[in-house]
Amino acid sequence: MNNYRERLVIVTYDISNPRRWRKVFKCMKGFGEWLQYSVFQCRLTAIDQAELVAELDSLINHAEDHVLLLDVCAADKIEPKVTSLGKPYIPPVREVTVV
């Protein structure tokens, strides 16, 4: 796997403690786009994914919390097809962020 090629990864989590949930949410905002309460869409290189896993690993309680990273596909030129029921779904907009 090319370390610089982005993959589309869906991250979902179930964090039992509100304080830890906020820390995980804040961490995730640095890696992807918030889709729903505990669901993020991320475009990650292998290096980014390793950094995310390491950070999440340090934030969660392994006996009480659960995090899933679903590697969907290569991210270049892909726009996920989403079926949304209820409130309208507004896809995340990719934009450059200068830090």
C-alpha cells in the first residue's frame, strides 16, 4: 500500500463516557468530516491512519468503548453514494485548510 495514497475510511465509535466522547470527537475533527453523531468520513493515507489509530488508542477505555474504522476504497476521484432517510444529507465539501 502506498503510504501517500488516500483511502476513504468511515470511522464510527461508541464511547460510554461523555468526557472521553468529546475527546474522541475533537480528535476525529482533525482527521475527517463529521457526518453524524459518532460517524466521520475520512480520506487518509496509511501514515494518517496509523496516527489516527494511535491517538484513538490512547483516548479510549478498551474495556468500555468501541471504535470501528471501515476502509471503503481508494479515495481518488470517488464520491460515496449515500442513501439518506429523514433529514437531508449534505455531503462534506473537500476544501484546503491551511494550518
